Amino acid sequence: MNQKKLVPLVVVGVIILVIFMILSNTVFLTIQPGERGVIFRQFGTGLDKDNIFSPGFEVVAPWNTIHIYEVKETTEDETMSVLDKNGLSIDVDITVRFHPIYSRIGYLHETFGQDYITRLVKPEVRSSVRKVMGRYSAEEIYSTKRKEVEESIILETGELLRAETNNIEMKALLIRAIKLPDNIKNAIENKLTQEQESLAYKFRLEKETSEAERKRIAAEGESTANKIINNSLTPSLLKMRGIEATLELSKSPNSKTIIIGSGKDGMPLILGGSN
């Protein structure tokens, strides 16, 4: 082949190779596990919100664009200042775990784009936390109703992020810390200590009252029993029991002297005795 004819072919080949290498990053792509893709067809239907690309190898026309979204669970920490229902400032540390709803990534992209964490998640979490905590006092948030506050935040934030316009699935929300001004914190802790001491004293008092009542009932029962016994011990009964006892003693092999009618009330009198 003529060398002069070969040079243009080489140049064309190099140009094609360069173009291929430039376009390969946009034409051939691999969606990794934990990712999803949404395509924008520039000269076609625009953003395809309903057909989501799953993990795998894809060939895309160079004039189209696939936007890749990570759909693994993401954790965000937030520290914010909120006001309780009395206007007291409280610092709160929050951790939230979430991920985009896979089948709704197209709608998420259309409304918020790939910066949805900054534009959507963080503002909504802050808003929900402030709204819920604004219904409680500092003491309730810090101690007496902390679980209720946390559950309300989880419920309301989860529903808000999961709404059709937001398309985020919240997996968990934790209140890591609640920081009050030292004077308020000390006052609440002192109050709780006093309440615990009061409950302990009340418990001891109730226990002692219960024990006193038990003893009173037992004494009354014993007194009643003694009255019944005393009322049943008539002179005739006692005399009869004495005779029975004397008869039993008389049967004993031991030596004794029995004087009939010499005891009190005419009871037999037993004197001495020896083996």
C-alpha cells in the first residue's frame, strides 16, 4: 500500500479512537450495587421518571445522560437549637438514617436533584424536631416525656419524608443528646431527686401503716378468741375437768394420798406421792 495513502487512514483511526475514548465514559457505564439510575433523553422524552436503571452494565446514547443515585442507607448527624413551649432554648443532637425510595428516584431528581440531602432531608428533619419539641416543656423533653417526644419526632418526620412529594424512606431517628442551660438542668435534677425521695417516704409510710393494721387485726382476733374461751369455762366444766384429771392421776402407779372433797369447791385433793 502506498505510504501516502496509509497516513490519512492512521490519522482517521486515531481520531476515531480518541472520540471513542471520550465517549466511552458516557456511552458505556456500569451501575454498581447500592446504586440506581435515572435517564434524561435530551432529544426525546426528557426525564424518564418511571423507568429506573438497576445495577448492571448499560449502553447509553452519548446525547442522553444517566444520573446515578446511591440508594444505600445514609446517616446524617444534626445539632440544632430549639425552643420549648415556654421559649427556653435547648440544644439537641439528632442522628437520622434514610435512603431514597428506589422506584421514586426520578421524581426525587426532578424536584430536588442529587443534592436532595441538603435541600430536603436536613431542612425537614430540623423543622419536625423544632415543631414537636415546641409542644413540650424543657423538663418533659429532658426527663419525664423524653420517650414520647422521640416517638413523636420519629412518626412525624417519617411521614413527612415519605410523602409523595419527597420520596425518602426514613429508617431511624435518634436523639443523641439534649443540652440544657446548667441552672435549668440542675433545677430539674433537684426536683426529680426530691420527687424520688418523696415517693420512697410515701412507700415506707404505707408499709408501716399496713403493718400496724395487720397487728391490730391480729390483736383483735386474739382478744376475741380469749373471750370465747373464757366464756366457755364455766365452774361446772372446770369441776368436771378436775374430776377427770384426778381419776387419771389415781391410775398412776406412784404412791399418793387422795382426800375426797377437801380441795377448793369440793374437788379431790392429792397430797404428795413417791415412786
